[in-house]
Amino acid sequence: MNNFTNTSDAELNALYESGERRVLNEFNRIKLPELVEALKKPGYVNLPPLHQRMVLWDSVQQSRLIESFITNIPVPPMVFYEQEHKSYEVIDGLERISTIQAFYKNQLKLNGLELWSELNRCTYAELPWKVRTALDRRSISYIVIIAPIESTSAEALYLKQLAFERLNIGRAYPCY
């Protein structure tokens, strides 16, 4: 018998083995240009339109994300929730996605860079060829949370909320 509940260890072990309360997830990587192209596919990743997104990062934070890719500094993975087969909702990473999209669309001029200050005021198209080519070879990791097939829509919503909350434990503001 478990000291904390009236449930036996055998029952708890059986419940754990059933996988009923565990989340499936996949870990993937995608090259930055491929991410930008994938985001153009209708329904692939459900994002609010660029003009409706609440921007939390200023241009220096956005620029430093791009600088991290240029210098190959690790960037935290994005986290998606698979709504339907190959249709995703962003749980964590909206600011990273928005920044990458804006930079590849030449809507972001780099500024406030620390290691590559020579690239300040450059858009993607204005980057030197070797830097642009290296950037295009960079990847970002992402994790896809997959709800168990048997879960109801209420359980799926709870799972998404729980994942978002756990990703944001200890943060002053939610991650995007």
C-alpha cells in the first residue's frame, strides 16, 4: 500500500504502465528557411496573423536571436501541440517564430548585436553571402506534444494548458 494514498503499488504501477497519464512527444530539428516555408502552408502551424501578434521582444532581442543563429549559439526549442495529424499549435516559441519570419522577409534590421556589430542595420537580404549561407544551414529544434488518441477535447485542452504552465514555471512572464 502506498503511504500517501489508498492505492496499492501494484495498482499505481499498472496505471503507470498503461501510459494513460503520460504524454507522447517527438523531438525534431528544422533548417530556418524550411521553417519559414513550412509556416506558409495553410493549417500547418496555427499562428495569429503577424499584424495581430502581441510583440513582447524589442528589436534588440529579436536581433540577438538572429545573432545566436549566426554564431551557432544554442537556442531553446519551440514546443508545438499536435492538433490533428501534421497540424500544430504553438505552445512555446511564438516570438522566435515571429522573429525568424520577419528577418527572412527583410522586415527586421539587425541592431544591438554584441558579437557581430558589423552586421547592425542589415536585413536578411543585405547580409554578406557567406553569413547568409551559413544562417540558412542553421536549424532550430522543436518538440511536438502528441495527445493520446483516446483523450477527449477537454483532456487535450488541459494537457496544452499544463504544458504551457510547466514551461513557464519560474519565469517573470510567459515564454513565447
